[in-house]
Amino acid sequence: MSEITSIAVTTALLGPDYDSSGPVEMVLQEGLIAAIRPWAGVAPRLLAMPAVTDAHNHARPLSSASFGAALKPLELWLPQLATMPAVDPYTAAAAAFARSLRGGATAVMVHLTRAMGQRPLPQEAREIARAAQDVGISIGFAVAMRDRNPLVYGDYASVLSRLSPDAAQMVQKTWGAAPLAVADQIALVDEVAAAVADMDVHVDVQYGPTGVQWCSMDLLTAIADASARTGRRVHMHLLETRPQRHWADRSYPDGIVAMLDRIGLLSPRLTLAHCVYGRAAEYAAIARAGARIAVNVSSNLHLSSGIASVTAMQAAGVQVAMGLDGCALDDDDDALRELRLFHFLNRAPGFGTDGMTPQTALKAACATGRAGLGLPPGGVLAPGMPADLLLLDLDLLDPDALMPVDPRDFVMTRATRNMIRRIYAGGRLVLSDGRPSGVDIDRLHTDLRTQVRAGLPGTAALAALWPEIEDAIAAEYRGCC
Ligand SMILES: [Zn+2]
């Protein structure tokens, strides 16, 4: 792209400290910010800031709340996702990516924990990559891998024993299939990578062990070895909930993170999602290895997981990135509101100085996650950096306009996706006034809802038995921890 774009704005959050400065002109060329210089003329009432990199997501077609799965702990919510019918993978991914873009993210980590499965995964991956290309975003793409504990953390015979014969049969049918062999799971990731290799969009194919409680030691070791051999990155959930912590301590008395270190999984190639229940020594080991943690505050609130202490992670030297996990506070994929909540929940109380600052929040939201998606450094407005940026409406950010106030204060107190006027990804205009340029976001959602409604009869039997199954699963965890 040799085209040159010039953008004049009243103010911009510039450099690695995201300090407000302006008016400035930004020159975009060949996907990069070629220059930033003072602007002498009258600049439009816009604020430029780097676009968000969503360091942990799953590109789910529609919110699970629409399927009656809101306000449940992860251990119930996760199996309930099986009641959501499969839909066309392109439509599903394009809708999810369009929502992410509208929320302010130009790069999204896709941990594909729920493939639609209507065609071989390499073909489905191509459809997902095509969706990213059409929306104009970059993606990391972790192929979900798992081979144990399909329903609860341990043998689910006790769940079956609490169920009626119909429900027990449904559980076996839904979760009882034998997992793919370890070697086949590793090979599948290579096949997916080969299938998307020629596509003109950034797709970083990765190993995606879903979590230690869902992956045998054989599988985890094979992934660690394959990652060291191929250089492919790894994306995994870790210590998201209290029952997971409890299970980890029983299963790995010498420490679950020490085990990951021992088998070689901890490395700069690894991104760990959540780590809400990590301990200081575990954060230190993660930091030493150069792995990073993607924190998802709203998802943790929605799923009753708790509140991750980013302060403790950062005190241990961990590189912390922000993710949305498909579950923003208002269930709307708004990365700007997420940024504010992420910052508010991790500020030092009172006059303390050891908490999160606007700078560290912006770095986590915009810059740190990029390495986990195989992207070059960015998330900073400076010459030579990728031209991934948001233009916010200053009149919406500061409707009172009473006096000069640092506009970054408004970003950190009230910015939402509705204030985004334009988004550039790799120097290309990909969104104007809330509408992605490359796809019809309303039409995608209309199509998706039609497909889901058509598919609902296919999962109606499971949905009908779900309350009974949910009770039996909940009984496994009640009183735990
Ligand atoms: Zn997740």
C-alpha cells in the first residue's frame, strides 16, 4: 500500500506513555505511522489513540446470555454452551470480529474452543481467516486441544449417578466421545497452519490446550515439545476459578506452574488466560519464563470467577495483557469500557502508588497482547509503529467543554465504543461511525439469528434436560474450596 493518509486531530495519546498532545497530523503509509507532527491548522474535534489488541477471546457467534447461560459459574456455563447450535463458521466469525472491531479492537486472539464441526477444521479455519480478512483485523488462532475431564474436574461417574436414565444417556452422548489421540491433535494444528498459510491476512496459528484440568500430561508435554520444535505459540487458560485452584493443588502438590515449567511449556511463546488464582511465586515463575497473562476482568465477573490481582502480577514482573473473552461488562464487546474497568479495579486505593495507572492500563490493552498474537510491536502512536488506531469524538468525550482538561482523563472515565468515529487497521480505514467497512454487521447478525433459530430444535433435547444436568454438576462443586 503506497497510498498516504493524513489525519489531523485535536489531540492524540502519543508514545509509550500515552501522553496527550495536539493538535497533530499523523501520516499513515504502507501500514505504518510514517510521521506525527504538530498541526497548525484547525483540527477536527477528534482524539487519536492506539487500537486495542484483545489478548484472549473465542470468537463466539452470539452471547451465551441469549441462550439462558448468564450469571453461572464457569463450571456450569461451559457445558451449557453445548446447547448452542452450530452455525456457518464464516458468518459466526465475521459477526464476532465485526463486534470486536466496533468495540475498538483491531487484533483479536481466537482460542477456538468450540469449532462448528460441519467440515474439517482446516477448512473451518480458512473460513474464520476469511472473516478476519473481510472485517480487516489480525488474529491469533489457537486450535483447542483437550483429552480429559470433559464434564467436571475428575471422573463424572458421580454426576451420572445423580441423573435420570434419559439425562445420563444425553451426558454420555454429548460429552462421552473418546478424545482425539495426542499425535493427531498435534498434527491437526499443522494442517490448520498449512490451510491458512496462503491467506492475505495475519493469522497466527497456535496450540490451544484448553487448560491443565482438561489436558493429560501426555498432551501438555507433546504441546511443549512441538512448540519448542516449531516455534508455534501456545494459548491456554490457567487457574481461572476457585475449583480449578483446588483441583490443581490436589493434582500437582509440587505446584501446577512448577509442573508447566518442568515440562517446558512456560516460555515467551506462551500466553495464559486469567490466572485469577495464581500465587506470587507462580507469577514470578511465569515472569521469569517470559510468558504473559491475559486478564479478562468482565468475564471473571460474569462467571463468578473473582477479581484477578494485576497488581500482584505486575509486582512479580509479569507482562499483563487485556482480553475480553467474549464477555465484556455490558456483554457488547466494548473494549473501551473494558479498559476503564480493568484500570478501576486495579488502581491502588487512596494515595497508594503500587496500582495500575492509565499508562499501564493502556499498555496492557493496546501493546502487550500483540506478542501473544505473533504481531510486531505496536499499540503505541509513534513513527514506525503499525497504523492501528481509533479516532474518538471529542465532543462526546467532553460534552461540557468548560475548561482545558487532559483528554486522557475522559478516555479513562467515560470512553465507550459509541464515541469511536473511525478505526484504522494497518493504515486501512476499517470502520466509520460505528459501521465496519468490510462487512454488513446488521445483516451478519440477522443471518446468524436465523441460523441459530433453525438449529435450536437440534439441541432442544439437551436444553430440556439441562436443568437436571446442571443440578448434578453443581452438586460436584457445592462446598468445594
Ligand atoms: Zn476464555
